[in-house]
Amino acid sequence: MDPGHNLYWGAAAGVKTFFARSGDWTLVSCWQKPKVDVMERCVFKHRQADVYLVADAYRGDQIREAILDFFDAAAGASPEPITLPPSSPDVTLSARGGSNLVAYVGHDGLMDFKLRLIPRKKNEIHRDAIILACASKQYFAEALRASGAYPLLWTTNLMAPEAYTLKAALDGWIGKENGEQIRERAAVAYDKYQKCGLRGARRLFATGW
């Protein structure tokens, strides 16, 4: 309930702080409570590519809704138009189900509960997914397969889901690298910050089915 100090958002390796400090991304805008379950939304623009990152900080007591929204977006449902504030570039984005890539970064709530429903694939548009949470391949696979999204990067064991791994994966995705190249980027970044050894980091990440 405190985004500014949250491990996944406002801490040094949280999504908002890490991307705001990155030389490859610029913070376009942040605003409070874009929807009832989300405490803050930030939009970042890549400095070299025409790519935007829309990041939502969910309420800590709404993790079930956060995961359900992730699968809904992965299925291509509920595209959300976002018009950036007047002080920003004149751009309207299509977030959530209108995205080319969706990501979940945080606690693996599926270790604690089951979803009341599983969103099903809505269209034939290719959509990639990144899931940075503990053992996400084991826990997210069933619902992700139903969504039709492709698991570009997910995990096999316990991990610290921090933003340097997300950035490394996005660097590869923007550069049109394949899944194994992106997995290697993620492992190198994770080892850099966690000092866990590159071999162990490689075992932690997986790509594809």
C-alpha cells in the first residue's frame, strides 16, 4: 500500500525507479489511481525505438486482480486506450489487451490461490509474455496457454523479481532477438545484481513451452 517504498515499484530495483533512472528509457508521465485496483501508472518511452512501456502499480491487497488482469491482457481482451497528458507527445496508446507484449513482475500469487476463471484467447494476434515471479513456469502455464500468449521469458524457481531483469528482456525484444538470446540477457543481468553465478541464473530462466 506504499508504492514509493514497494520492492517491485519504488525501491531502487523497482519498475518505476529503475526505468526512470535508465539511460535507455525516458519517463513520459505518471498519475495516480487510473483504476480502483491500481495506485499509480507510469508511461515510459524508449529513447531509440518507437516503444512505450505502460506500468501499473497494483494495490498489495489486490494481487488476485492483478494476475487476472495480466491473463486478460495476455488473451488480447480489454484493450485500453491511453491518451498521454497534453505536456507529453501527442500519442494514444492501446494498453493491456492491445499490447504487443505483456509482463507481470511481483509475487507469485498463484502459489497461494487459484483463479476463479481463466481468460481465453480472443484473437489471432501474436502476443509475447514475460512473467517474473517465483517458479512462474510451473504456476502460470495453464492459464497462459489458454490465453494464447507466448512465454518469452519465465522462471523455474524462486527469484527476486526486480526490474533489471525486465529491462534486459525488453532490450532483447526491442532488438528482435530470439527467446534464447533474451533468456541469456536475463541471466546475465540477474547474475550481475544477485551474484548467484551465471550457471545458476541460466537455470532460473526459461523461454517458450
